[in-house]
Amino acid sequence: MRYYLADGIYSSWATLVQTIPALHGNKKKHFVACQESTRKDVERAFGVLQGRFAIVCGLVKYFEPEILKDIMYAYIILHNMIVEDEQHLYLKAEQFINEQTKDTPNKPISRNNIPDFVEFIAQHHRIRDRDTHSQLQADLIEHLWNTHGRT
């Protein structure tokens, strides 16, 4: 499973690695410093790209697939950040949609186990597992310490 660096406003899910609020020990201090540095880099890049969002216009066909994949991931992340920033605009649209769907006729709901849905629920539970979140964070702390922290 992939993971994302996050700050304290997010839940303790297996896919989100948060900063550590209580800094006890050099390993945890090093981890927090590395994470904060990475987050600041992303925030700076976001600030620049938010002003110039057309980073892939026109020249996309000349990029290597691996580089294009990275650019598209960046677009997805930026899109999510912008949506979060403009959340108040979407709440008004959601109210409008809810008003329109009140007159929609109800269709019967299937009670059968749908394999894709069952797998979706299982994956959802794996993502929300707090033990996996804690283990991932501990593993990243050790990895960073072993590769860069010992001075």
C-alpha cells in the first residue's frame, strides 16, 4: 500500500504518515525534521503551480511515460489540495444537487454479496487500520535513521 505524508489534521490511517507530536529521542526528531522538510518542499511547489497550473499543456506527448506518470500524480495531489481549499464552494453545489434528487424514483437495492464491493470494504478496513499506521510510522523512523540519521 502506498502512503502519504500528512499533518495532524488527518486520521491515523495506514496510508497517512503524520508527524510525531512528542519528540523523544534522536530518531523521532530526525524523522520529524525530514518530514517537515519534505512537506515544505511540496507546499512551495504547490504555491508555484497553483499560480501556473497549466504545466502539462501542449508538450505532454514529448514526455517519457515515467515522467508523465509523476506529473499526473502531482496533478491529482494538487487537485485534491485545491478542492480542500475551495470546499465552501462545493458545499453550495451539493445542496443544489440534493434538492434536485429528492424527486428521483427509488430503485431496489441488491442484497447479494458483490465481489468488487466486498473487496472494496476489505481494502477500506486495511486503510483505516491504526496498528498498520503505527507500524508504518515506526518503520519509516527506523529507515530514515539507518540511512541518513547517524552522524
